[in-house]
Amino acid sequence: MTPTSIKSEFNGHSGATLVARLDVPAGHVRAYALFAHCFTCTKDILAAKRVAAELSRAGIAVLRFDFAGLGSSEGEFASTNFSSNVADLMSAVEYLRANFEAPSILIGHSLGGAAVLAVAGDIPEVKAVATIGAPADVAHVVHNFGSKIEEIEEKGEASVTLAGRPFTIQKQFLDDVRESVLTERIANMRIALMVLHSPIDQTVGIDAAATIFGAARHPKSFVSLDNADHLVSKAQDASYAASIIASWASRYIAEDTPQGMTDTEAVRVSETGEGKFQNTVHAGKHRLFADEPVSVGGLDSGPSPYDFLSAALGACTSMTLRMYADRKKAALGRITVDVSHAKIHAADCLECTSEQQEKGSRIDQFERAITVDGPVSEELRGKIEEIADKCPVHRTLEASSKIVTQVSINKA
């Protein structure tokens, strides 16, 4: 369990214990979001995990939980229906409100999307709702039962295979979804809405997105998840949907607060629990991912540590050149700096001192290529390399630095 992912439990409407996971961002929490998963899915479906990771990167904490009878939660799935899911969703809202903060953002996938549309208008703190592959008509889910519908009607229940797993569906489920109407709820909720849907969704057709979008009032947005399946099972599709939701939702919550520790501004890096190496980086108001390439076991969701180091050198070089040119009022076109990093043998380093070469060890070498597009004044021509070498990061990398480390153990 990573420090940013908290296992939680709360009682659902029937008293069953529902198991949840609260993904908390590093540093200041801007807002809380609640994610409702798809029919027969769990809180750990790829789409839910990716959305939680992206919102966390934006400073938004996300609670995702297993509905009764699914995943790790207690209860009998056969006894649940759409109304009970809606009631459990409200239980999750009350859990957040009592222990943290009521959700400002609701996100629902498939039938979970229908559930968040049903409750959004009843939660005064909610400012934005996003749906992924949601049906406009809750009864739409019945078509998944195929030829078993008649048996359910006659015998009161039947075993239905969904996503390769058997589930018992009772007649009360059919009756409940047939009585659930969303369009009026959507029209009256007066909350910012984003509808994400794939035009090739074979489970919930694209017409459902059009109905939801048409029923809603502005502000509303539509995003096409081109080539994605209903479960958004491909990593690139899930990441795209997650990044869009995170960016859009940020518009409707408070601005981020800079990360600071005591009187000194600090950069905070924390594990996310996703993949082997993924970390969130919180620097001031800026949040991003650090990761490693897939080839070494990472998710490639952000720059590697050495990429960040190279970026620091490149950015500092460009800024130093620009500051010098501005101070001298000298013409200098657009600057581009390419930086690459490698480990080389000290003996092969022509620029190294004899002492470094004699050690026979491997050293870090950064190759920096500076390109200027446009005019260069006579004053600067021939001095660009000299000025670049005065960049503070350049000097830090070439000089000896002292790193002071403190370790704290937080007991669970």
C-alpha cells in the first residue's frame, strides 16, 4: 500500500460493508471526486485506475468503491438493482463528507455513469459530472440478458453470463431499471457535464451520448473516444479519457495551492501505486509524473529522473542566454537546446581533468546542442557557448554538491 492510496470501508444503504480506495494527491488536495464503476465491474477496472491517477496528478483526491456484491464489498449481487446502486453512491458521498470533504466532481462509467447522473442534482457540493459510455435509458442494460429475460420474468430469476462470469439476475432488477428515467434528472441538474463516448461502442450505442447531451443544459461538452471499446480496456484509450477529464474538471474547482514546506519551497515526489516506478511530482503549482520507460518496467507516463535532469540543464541554458541578450539589448533569435545524457568511461572524456581520468570510473556526460533560429547580434556571435556555461544548473552539475537527507517513518 503506497502512502497516496488509502484502503477505506463504509456502510452501504443496506448495512453491507463496501470496500473503497481513496487516491490522494501529493501535497494540497484541491477537491474530492467520486468514481462509480460499470455494471458488474469493480473499482480496479483500468478506466477507474487511470482516471484516479490523472485526477490525483491534478491535485484531486478520488474515491472509487465496489458496489454491493462486487469486488471486495459485502452483499449479494442478486439482491441489488439500479436504485440500490444509487443509494450506495449516496452512502459514499456521506462517507466523504463526514471524513474528508463532499465530492465536487462525479465520474461514472457505463451504468455507473447513469447512477451519477441520477444523484448529481441532489448533492449541492457537486460542480461537475463526467460520464464514460453511459446509457441514457437505464433499462438499456437489460439487452445484456438476451434470451434469459423471459426466464427471469417467468421464474423470478435466472443465471446470466456477463463478461465471462455468471450472475444471478432477479425480476426486481428488471422492474427497477424499467422505472428509472434519467432525462428529467439530467435536464434539472444544472451542473457542468462532460459526455465521453466511443462511436463504435457495441454495448451502449453512441445515440445514448446524443440523448444525454441533448437533455443537459450548458455548460456541457462531448468527447469522442475514437476506436475505444465500451470498457475502455486499452491503456492508451483509458489514459486519454483520464487526461481529458482531469483537465476539464480543473476548470470547476479552486486553483491549486503551491507546495511549500516551512519557509523553503520544496519539490515533493510521491509514489502513486500505479506501475512499478510512477511518481507524482509537485513543484509549486505544477504537477506531473515521473516514470521510467516500458523497456525497464515502467509505464512511460512521464519523464525519467535523468530526463528531468537534462530538462533542467536545457531550460537553464535557454533562460541564461535569453537573460543575457535582454540585459545587453542584443538580438538573439528563438533558442532551442537539445540535451542527451550517457554514462562514459572517464578515460574517454577529453574535457575531464587528469584526476578524473585516472580514477578509471564511469562518469555522467551531458551533450548539449544549442540552436538559434533567427538573428544573432555581433556581440553574441561566438560567445553563446561561454554564456551557456554560466548557467547555474551547468555550474551545479560540474561542481560538487552536498545532499543532506532526513528520514521519517510514518506508522500506519
